[in-house]
Amino acid sequence: LDTDAAIDKAGELTWKTHFNYDSDSRPRVQQNDFLRVLLTFRNFQLNMIYRLFRDTHQAFRGETPEAKAEARAQVIGITGMMMAS
């Protein structure tokens, strides 16, 4: 990839794997001040559970065969890494 495309791809992959932790991107329940403090360290777990369910759903009902294959690869990779640790 050329430099600009590589930077864009790196940014896309970073957001996809590390999630968005901004206050306005949290679920409505977590925007409450008390729950924001209480659930701060649960954000990653909630995002990962969502990611697993979404990828599993997309593996079976993805729009294209490529989307289904990518979702299957992500589910297998994430599950494999969790089992390895």
C-alpha cells in the first residue's frame, strides 16, 4: 500500500481491534456518572462479548461470502487466543 492508504488501513484496524472508549460511544446505561465509574474496567469485556456475538452472527448471515469468511476467521482467532491464555 502507498503511505496514505497504509495509514488509513492502520487506523481502521486499530479502531476495530481496540474499540472506541469515548464517553459518547458507550451504551446509554454506561453514560450515567455512577455507572461510568463502576463499569470503567468492564468496557473491554463488554466490547469483546459484542464482537464475538456479532462475528458469530456474521459468519452465518453475512452479506457476502467474503464477509462470512472474515467473520469466521475472526471468531476462530479470538476464541483460539482466549483458549491459549
